[in-house]
Amino acid sequence: MPGAQPDAPAPVRGDGLIPSRDQTSPGPRKGTRSVWDRAPHLLAAALFLAYATVSIGRYRRMESRSWDLGIFEQAVRAYAHLQVPVADLKGPGANILGDHFSPVTALLAPAYRLFPSPLTLLVAQALLLAVSAIPVTRAATRLLGRGSGLAIGVAYGLSWGIQRAADFDFHEICFAVPLIAFSLEALLRQRWRAALLWALPLVLVKEDLGVTLAAIGLVVAIRAHRRGHSKAVPYALAVTAFGAVATLVTLTLVIPAFNSGGAYDYWDKVGEGGAAAGALGGLDTKLRTLAWLLVPTTGLLALRSPLLLVALPTLGWRFLSADDHYWGTDWHYSAVLMPVILLALVDAVDILRRNERPWLRQYADRLPACAAAAALALTTSLPLAGLTEARTYEKSGRVTAVERMLDRVPDGATVEANIGPISRLTSRARVFWVGAAHPVVPRYFALDVRSGWTKDPVAYAEKLHPGADYVAEDTAYGYVLLRKV
């Protein structure tokens, strides 16, 4: 790479330590593009189809795992109609910016206006996650050669953190993943300004990502200083300061200004003893998470790259939290770590290929292929394994019957619902979380009662809203629709 100054003096090409780039990856004639040149984009296209198929299949089977898809659809629906981003599922009239600061989701508004469906969010998420494979594969190819680069791309695209996110209903972090990937690719190319510019929008994705921005700025400053590019250091340090200040201002001023209670609702997960409880609890779970991050994905080699510092803010708030949902490998929380981990591996392999110890060079050279093989093997127990199952592509009669029942809810009606029915209603009705609609008295209740959590849905609804009378409008396969009379 022109102008590059490696961390250690590189041996002469062709001395047996590093094959020349001409030997490892002969390129096509000038003016032509081979399949290898298109590999990052072809891989991203294949991953997009895979992610979208799994995500849409889960939706079609009515197997939503949380209320997040409904919450984000309410916010995006409001943006699409140029309204305040109210998410009634968080409470009647609740401004979503008072819960988490994620104005970046407004970018989905034009697409949602054209295609008003929760599927729009799921497809967008699949696309954003798939696009992030392009900079990861491209950076790896540039530094390690075509074969190793494609292996890293496969390892990344099939990594458990990305698969978990693709399988999740929807979350704003899908915007952060490609931003981090493009930023770190630019960093590895010593394009300091581009690295910082790609990272700056992270403050608009989620409030905690300002600290990740600060970490990227710090790594850029360290790297630029080591490479003798002192002019970039002040800018990188300014971005570091900006990220830290942005997080502080967002948590203490911006979010409370939009929050009806005038505070940040998640302080109790890390404050007032929460941090102590989180730090001391679940040590076995946290160690397993670290092992999953570093062993099958990088063979521990990522520890040799300063890029790994970018992962520390996310791991820090997760492991300090008293909420054990953040500690493990489930859900979507590790997706933002995957581009960091894999590109740290690329950086480490590139450095170690110039190491004087032959066994370490050989280990580094073989690790990209091993990481890809491990990702392929682990996929048999991860969400993309569903691509080989017939049920992924089927819509059962049970789902059709439940949807037919929910179609009886008129457009614009007020509905109190739990997870099952939410995402079938938020595109056309005003939906509240069950038990949290007060002071609104909804016209309908749409409930999944298959677990038996309530034996008498009518009595439950009338207890929540004294003085209101409800009747069972319809039932289908453990779902019930109540109507106010």
C-alpha cells in the first residue's frame, strides 16, 4: 500500500517470509474485473439473501422474540408521516428519543412510506448487515491476499454475532455495524480522515456508541502517531473528545429532554449498585462470551492488534450492567463487535506475517482459513442453519388463521397487545403494550395466551380498565381478540 509504514521493518519480498503480492494474488489485466474483484460484493449479496430469508421467515411464522420490531415500526411510521417519533408501546405518547437516542432510524422513513410494513425494517436490517461484509472482505483481501481475504469475509458473514442480529426482529445497531466496518477498513488503509468520518455518525445510532467513536478516534491517533502521520493526531483526539462529550450530553441532557420522566430510564442498570452487581455477577457467562468472541473467531490472535480497543466500550457497559441479558451471546448485542474482532484479526495476521518466528508466521497464515471453517461448522447450530429447513419457507394454517382474526381490528383502532400480535398491527393501528395503556382505554385487546398466563382474558382486560366491558370477538390457536362494548 503506497505510503504505508509497517509496525516492524518488512523483510524483502521473495525472501521466503512473505511471498510477493504478484505471487499470492495475480491480478487481471488493467481495465478488466475478475470474479475475485467482485468477491466482496458477491459475498454481500449472498449474505443479504440469507439474512433476509431467515428474518422474514421468522416473521411469517409469527415467532417474534420481543416487542422491538413493533417499537421501531411505530417510530419509523411516525417519521414517514413527518410526525414526532412516538412509540406507544413504550407508553402512550412516549417519544422514542426519550428512551434511546437513535434518530438514524429516520433514514428508513422514505422506504417505509412506500412499503408500510414491518418487513421493510427487516429487509433494511439484512441489507445493512450484509453490506458490512464488503469493507471487511476488501480490507482482508488488500492486506492478506485473495484467498485469505475471502476466508475472512466468510468468517465474518457467518459469525455468530452477525447471525444473531439477523435473526433478531429489528434493532438500530444494524446501522452501527457497517459504519464501524467502513471506519476500520479506512483505518487499516491509513486513510485517517475517512476512518473518523465513517465513525462520526455513530452518535446518532445509539447513546452508548459515542464511547465507541471515542475509542476509534483514540486508535486512529495511536496508529497515525506510530506511522509518522502527526498531522492526523489532533483531529483524531478531537473526535475522541467529541465522542465522550456526545455520550455525556446525550445521557444527561438530550434523552431526559424527550423523556416524560425527565431522566434516562436505564441508569438503574449500571447505577445505584447496579454496576457493582453487574461486575460481580455472571462471571462464568462473561468468560464464555469472551471465549466465543476470541477463540473460534480469531484464535486469540486479535489480542495482538490495537483495533481490539474499539470493542472495550461495548463489552464494558454490557459486563457492568446488572441485566444478565447483556452478558451472554444471545440476541443482537454482539453484532457491533464482529467487524472489530475480524478486522483486528486481519491486522494481527498482517503484522505477524513479518514476525521472525516461523511457527507464528505459519499460524497467522493459516488462521483466516481456520476462522472460516469454524464459522461454517458453527453455523449448523446458528440461525442460518434454518435455510436448510422446509419450515423456514412455509406459512402454517395456524398463522393464517391468527392473521385472519387480527384482520378484524379496524385500521386506526386502539389495541392493547403482547408480543405475538404486535407486529401484525403496528403498521395500521395504535398499539399499546399489555398492561401499559393507561390512561387510554383501548377498543381492542389482542393477546397470545398459549402459555396460559391468564385463564380468563376478559376478566384480565376488565381488571386493567375498571368500568370498561369487553367481549371475546374471536379466538384462533391460542390467540384471543377482545372488543370493548
